[in-house]
Amino acid sequence: MTARKVLSALYGLQRKSGIPLFCVLVIAASLPLGNPSWADDFTIAEPTVPVDVGATLKRTLFQNVRVFDGRSPTLSPPSNVLVSGNTIERVSVEPVGDLGADAEVIEADGRVLMPGLIDAHWHAFMAGTPQPLLMSAEPSYLHLLAAKEAEATLMRGFTTIRDLGGPVFGLKRAIDEGVVAGPRIYPSGAFISQTSGHGDFRFLHEMPRATGALASYSEMIGIAAIADSPDEVRLRAREQLRFGASQIKLMAGGGVNSPAHNPIESIQYTEEELKAAVHAAEGWGTYVAVHAYTPASIKRAIRAGVKVIDHGQLADEETAKLMADTGVWWSLQPLTYDPAVFARMSPSSQRRAKQVFDGTENAYKLARKYNVKTAFGADILFDPAAAARQGAALALLDRWYTPAEALTMATANNGELMALSGFINPYPGKLGVVEEGAFADLLLVEGNPLEDLSLVANPGSAFKVIMKDGRIFKNTLSD
């Protein structure tokens, strides 16, 4: 008898006898559904032929390119780069022959070939969708908006993102399977927040939380996970790992977009609670990143074993030196005053943003002074106009870095940060570099970005070819 027939019989028995449905479910749960003869009834086959939203995987030769490899401050001599499948097979100043009949040759005419950009602090589900819509719309609609934004992200030249909060597991799978176009995603899942913390977006009528009560809307759709006590933090961290998180994100202090009750100076989570998340992550070979601005919250996180500090604009000399001495990554964003963005903020967010803007200049100076491992991320939330200018955020780094230094941060350095996810790395391999054996995530650029960093702010005209995982998603050389 098949599993469906057995369950149908149990359901009929319940209706006739009046046995509580809960009891029937307990009986069903006790049946040996793990046996192949039962499991076959319910197995959903993985797709075998993904929808191809880019060009078919094959050999592609970029001929006559000047290479920025992700590390060197200078371009290579005229070179040829051969891509085979989804990796770079050969980088050579010599001609490459014997390509095969199906190979595509891209005559670059001396243009610059560089690694795809990596954004170490992005929110694919929330970057381009206004907050009121996020808190009220049908989730399926929001996921479609996120898919559209993911394609736009890729078309801006960002071939990889580290997603630091939001329900993107399904989006990541759809991108990886070729159902939709988008960047590689290193997902955190729901960001974990204490009650009244930076990630507590509950409405007042959703509190107080009662034992056994339904989760709040933001929790149900996977934006946030409210946890108080080490045990709850450990549970929520493990839940995100169960979904497929590559790292865990906690809120360790207030933020710019927090509700009015959440001051940016607040220190969130005890050291014991932070350690609970760290232990859960370390068991999976990965790490915890925290949202934190102030010295007190940063120091507490480092004592607990956190490996990445996101933001940190209010850090002082002692804190910056501590990050350098402990090898902690500083995922720092060039958050500076933008009149259009500032005007769209609430009054309380404007006050907090001013504090952060004032601290950004000093933060980058401290990062350079103490040689802290520094990552680039744009961290745009709830603002479609700002999301469309993701590359402009990277271009802002020319206030503190040379173009080569800024591009190294957004390619090779960020690639090293992605690898911090250890044995659960969803994309094990070399990211952010142009070298043999690395993933073929490549941009062919009109102009020299090592001389003009503003090119990354104009991807429509500057990026002639965008390749991710060996697939060409844009080629406007013939336009």
C-alpha cells in the first residue's frame, strides 16, 4: 500500500471515529516514512536541466585584454584569458589555440578584464523595497521584487553578495539553478535580534510576546528572529543553519533604520548570548557577523568570538587596534551624506544617520592606520533609487583609497571574506581574482578602472561584458 493510501485511510478513520486530528498526525508521524517504499511517494526530484538565463556553458576566450587580477595595482600586458565551463582555464600573454568548434571568441581590443565585484553587506530581499511595503505586502509578491532586484544587482557588475539579513534561501536556489539571473548569494537568513533590538520590527500590538503565540510578521516571513537568552539565540542560529545560512548575523547595537525606541548607542546582547551564536556557528565551520557601531558593542562582540564587525563607524583608536590585533574583519560602508537619501529618512533616522556620517571619515582613517582587514559593502535598505546606485557607493572609496586599493577590497579581499564560511561555503573555490582555476566571474570594462574608479558607478556604459560562473549575461560590444 502506498503512503498516500495509508494517510487517506487514516484521515477517513478520523472522520468516522471522531479521533482528534492531532492523534492521527501522531500516528502518521510514527509510520516508517523513511523507508524507500514510502519515501518514493513524496520525493520531489531536483531539476535536472536548469533554465538557462545566460549563454550555455562552454569555452570562451577573451582575446587581447589588459587584466586587473584583483590584487595587482597595475594592469597586465596584453593577454588572453580562456574560460572553460565555469572556471578560468588559462591566463597567458601567448596566443591560445585549439579552442574547439563551439568556443566563443570575444575580441576585447585592449579593454580591461577584471573580477566581478563582491558586495560584503547587501540585503537582496530589502535593498530596493520600501519598508512599509515589506511589512504589509503578500510575501510571494515581495519575493518576485527580490528576484527582479537580484538581476539588477548582477547587471551592476556585482557577481557575488554576502546577504546579511532576509529570506533569500529560495532566491539563492533559483539563481544557482538558473531559474532567474542574479549574483552568487552567501545567505545569513533572518538576522537575530534581542527584544527592542535593531532587528525588532514588531508593531506594538504584537507585544508582549506570549509563550506559544504566533511569531510576528517579520519573523514569519524570515526577515528577523527575536531571541532573548543564550538558549534562544543558539536555537535561532541553528535554525538559520538548517535553512542553509553560510554565516550568522546578530544585531549587537542600535542602527540608523531602527525604530525610534532603539538608540544607536545601545549595547545589545550579553557576552553569553553572543557566545551562544558563535558556538553554534563554529560547530558548522563558519562564523558570526554582528551589526555594531560603538566601541562598547564592538569590544563585547570580539570578546565573544565574533569574526566580522559590520559598520563600526563610531569606533575609536583602541577598538580599531583590537580588531587588527585579533584578526577580525571590519566590513565598513562608505556611509556619507546624500541629500536625496537623507530626505527620504524619518526624523529619528536622520539624527542617527548624522552620527554615522560624521564617523565614517575617522573609521576609514583608523582602518588604514592599523591595517585592519577591511571589506566593502553598500548596505542599502528600503530604497530603490539608492539600490540602483550600488556601484556609486564603491566609487566613494576614492576619498580614502586609490582605485586599485578600492577595487582590491571589492574583489580579492571580499573573496577572502566569503571563504570564511569554511566547509559550508556554498561556492568553494576562488572568488574575486582573475587567475587560473578561479571562478569565471568577469567584467570587461570600457576604460581603465585603476585610473577612474567612477566607472563602476556607471555599469550600463562601462561594463561591456558581464560573465558569472562562465555564463555571459551581458555583451554589448557590438552595440
